[in-house]
Amino acid sequence: MNPNVPASELPFIDQLAMAELELSAFFAAVETLFGLKQADLSAEDWLIATEQVLGDKQATHRDLRAVTIVASSRLAHRLIVER
């Protein structure tokens, strides 16, 4: 995967790999900080946010980062509510 090529010009398999890396990094961070249960819930939030942020368009690095921000916001809200 070449970071200098816009994601919209990448083949689908490369876009999928880019999304996979973003989700796995997010999952690992949440698991390390908050445990497996929160990581599982956050992964579900990330997948839902992907549909909301991307809709039918192809993902860019920026779009996937926005998905992670949305999922992080949901995690923060969930942690506040559970207190």
C-alpha cells in the first residue's frame, strides 16, 4: 500500500486492508486501555460508524480516521454512562 496514492485510486483490496489496519489499531488501543468487553463494543461501533460516515463512497485515510473518531466518541459516552 503506497501512502502517497489517494485511497480513492486504490483497488478495493487495498482499501479493505487500510480499513482493517485502522480498525485493528483502534481495537488494540481500546482493549489495552479499557479491556476486551469495551474493545468488542467499540469494534461494533466502528463498523456502524463506517456505514454512517462512508455511505456508498470509497474510503480515504481521512474518512477512516473520522470513523475512528466517531467510534471513540461513542466509547467515551458509554464509559461516562456506565460510571
